[in-house]
Amino acid sequence: MAAPADLVQEACDLLAALYPRLAAETPDPDCSAFAAPGVTARPPAAPVPGNAGAIYAKTGIDAAARDLEGVLLYSAGSRRPGPVRGGSDANTLAALEAIARLICKADDDLYRMVVAELEQRLDEAQKVPAIDEAERWRPVPQRPCPYCGCSALGVLLDAELQPSGRVECFGRTETGPCRAAWPGLIKLASDLDG
Ligand SMILES: [Zn+2]
């Protein structure tokens, strides 16, 4: 039985692992087009380049991480406003880390709210087609990918959220996503405990 704080840590870790994958599907907005005089801005309903689902999921994580950090800081008795975080991806990851640190000070109601919010964001991210249809992956820490050498291996979790034996790489190589999967990684997966 996982301690409540571990559940939050796990959700934050998983979001932090999914976040760069969402970012990779999200092209930089073309600000120059909007700034040019006489050019009509693209209406919001028009198709955006890249993966609209990934953009939606990513901005949802951006907002939730900052909101939850602020609420947790307040509940932990901080009378000063929290760190002012800009909109960078690194700031979102820092906010996720802060949530995992601060959750131990939350009462039951706040804890449930934080878990529900994080799980909703995870669910959204995992439903992005480029991320894998609602498959649940957990990062494999401190094991480099034997093919591309990155530290972006993930293990697929089964319905009970236990490692399933399938390990894949979510790193990126010069030619695109690594997405390598090897039978040899099954041994690595079997070493992981739940
Ligand atoms: Zn790889």
C-alpha cells in the first residue's frame, strides 16, 4: 500500500516524464505572423500546426502545476507568494517537483484535490495519440537506453499499475524519436519491482 505522498510523487514523476514528449509534439507558435500589421490572426478554431491534443494537454499541465504549487504553499502556511514562475517548460517541471515536496503538509481534502487534478492531467496526456492510447508508462530511472543512450526508458504498467514486462525508449535521436523496444529489455523489466 503506497503512502499518500508516494502517489503524488508518482503522478508528478509520470507527468514530468510525459511532459517533454508533449513538448516535442508542440511546435513553437509563429509569433511573427501575429505581429505583422494587416495580417489577420489565425482564429482559435482553425487547425493549429502540429498536434492540437498535445498542445491542450501540455498547457493543462503548465496551469495545473503552477496552481497546485500555489495552493499547497498557501496551505503550508506560507504568507509570502511562492516563486514567480515564468512560462518556460523548466518552470513547469520545477513546479511539479515542488508539489511532490509540499504534499506532505496537505490535509485530506487538499490531498484528494491534488491527486484528482494530477490524475486528470495524466489522463489527458496519455490520451494524446502520439503519446500512446491511454497506456500508462512509468519512467525507468537511472537506466540508459542501450540504443540511444538517453535516460528516457519507460515500462508499461498493467491494469493493476504493475510493470507489464514491456520496456520502450521515449528518447529522441538525431533522426527523430528512438521508440526502440527490445526483447532484451524484458529482463530489465523483470528486475523492476512494483
Ligand atoms: Zn533510446
